[in-house]
Amino acid sequence: RIGTSGVIRSPVERVDHQWIHSRGGDGRDLSEKSVVVIGCGSLGGYVAHLLSRAGIGRLTLTDNDVLGWDNLGRHVLGAAAIGNYKARALARELAQQMPHLEITGIAKDWRDGLFENPELFAGKDLVVSTVAEWRCERPLNDLVRKTGMPPVLFGWLEPYAVAGHCLTVASDGGCFECGANEFGYFSKAVAQFDKPPFAKEPGGCTYYQHYGPIALMPVASIIAAAVVETLLRPTTNSSLTTWISSEEHF
């Protein structure tokens, strides 16, 4: 009874998907959408981060690489994830940040993941690949053109992040292989270089490219935006979006 006991004031907080992504987002409901992200490196990590903030209900992340100290400068993950598989660590981190979403990390190349689970792409609305590796993405391109799997969105950076591309491959129109030569070089690249734009690690055999997280963020944004627009307005036509950096960056 109120007369014999105290009244305790308790705050009530809304934590449902609709409130989180309408109050702190643009109000578009993506709670029932499901997306596979192939590649959780520097570009793919930020794309996955943005997609989680957009409120995509189910994210499946695949990558067979481990986070190293050399990745830390431009990766969305921090030092606590060093030595862990990027896909699992990123899924765990994003799930902690956005616990109302269903986020799964698969520490495998997508081809191995599909071999072990033929239903990997079943029921998904879209597949996003940021691997930028011809041998890995060419079979994915073939798969979307020859089967009934959902559209695949390829996103990649040009050397030094002077430009970036977002190619959505659907059932009609061009495809990833249509715009490349037999070695995987994109015919509509913005920049050409007289020398190979790669640096070699001191004392090692690994090559890498120079660019930082600020340079790659515009490309991550256009990829994430293309994902959301394709989910909300499904299309059967392929399309290409290209971002070009400032003259100073060139």
C-alpha cells in the first residue's frame, strides 16, 4: 500500500530497434533486412560499422584474416582485437555496441563458408564484397550472374585512396568482369601510375598501399549508402558509383 511503503522513482528507457534508428537515424526501417559482408579489412570494417548504425537487422561478416598491429592505423577495430579473426572480432564488437541486432562472424573465405554451408546466401537481401581481390571476387560475380542469389555490391579503393568505386551487380546490365581485363584491372579506373603503387614491408615479402582511415571514409560511406538504397528500392539493373578525391590528395 502506498501509505505504508515508499515510492521508488525508476527511469524508463526505450531500447527497441524502431526508437534507436528513428530517434538517432533517418527513420527508415531495415530491421527485417539481412546482408552478408565479405571482407572485414579497413574498408569492409567501416562499411559493416555503418550498416549496423543504419539498423540492418541481420549482418553476416566473413573474412579469414587475423588482425595485426600493421592493420591498426586504419581499421575500425582496436588493439584489444589483435590476434583475433577480423570477422569474429568485428561481429563481437558491433554486437556489443548494438545488441538489438543479429550479427554473426565467420572466420573463413566466403568460398569455404559456402562449401560448408550451401545456404550461406539463402534468405539474404544483399551481398557486399570489399575484398578487392580478383581471384576471390570473379567467382562471386559469376555466381550472381548465373544463379538466383541476391544482388552483389562490390566496393574498392584505387591506390592511395585517390578514388573509390561501388558497383552493384544485378540480373540486368554490366557486371564486375565486364569492366575488367583478364588480370582484373578495372577499365574505368580514375588514376594511372607510372610505377606500381605498392610499398614493401621492411625485411619482409608483403606489399601494402599507403592510405589512411580519413581517406577511405568517403568510399565506405557511398558503399553503405548504396547498400541501404538497394535494400529499400530493389533493382534488377546494375549500376556504378565512383568517388574522386580532391586535387590536393592527388
